[in-house]
Amino acid sequence: MTRVEISPISQQTAEHYTWGSQCDGWHLLKNSELSVIQERMPAGTSEVRHFHHRAQQFFYVLAGEAVMEVDGRSIVVKTGEGIWIPTGVAHLMKNDSGDDVYFLVISQPPSHGDRENA
């Protein structure tokens, strides 16, 4: 059996990156089979509509309120709620509120390099 280093990870210790104009992401888990990212979207920011060829994703809102546009339909996702995006489904997340939105993006397999703008 292979030994794996297991230890807690947090926003303070995770690999950080920025996306869009002002958004942040922290890789909480990043391996070849699964990705878990915590992200922050400031008020008035938006992702670009896109889809993934291989990855399915689950978005879970930790704080705030986001709007997920899926196939032309707007769905409000509030604190404590999540939404599954199947492989190949065009989507974008936006923050129309006046507050930051914090959420988790869980992708299986990882979605980096698997994205095409729609």
C-alpha cells in the first residue's frame, strides 16, 4: 500500500491563483482524479460562459448568493446550496449581489485544460 501525506489544508496554505478581473481561487485538492477549489467572486463579477469536455462539476456556495446560468436559464444559488453541472453543459457563474460570494468548485476529473468557451 502506498503511503500518502495527509494533513489539513486551508485558504492560508493552499496554492492561490487569480482569474477574471478580481476573482481568487485556492486549490484545496489538486490531483489527477479530483479537484476541489475554494473561490471568491467580488460583487458584480462574472465568469465567461463555457463547458467542459470531460469534467462534471459541483458548485457549493459557502457564503453569499450567486447566479448560475445553465443553458440560457438563470438559477439563484444561495448560502448552503449547491448545483451540479454535467459534462458538456454550457454554464457561467456570476455575482449580481453587493457582497462577495465564496464557493467550492468540485471537478471530476479536474477541469483545467478541459474548458471551451461557449
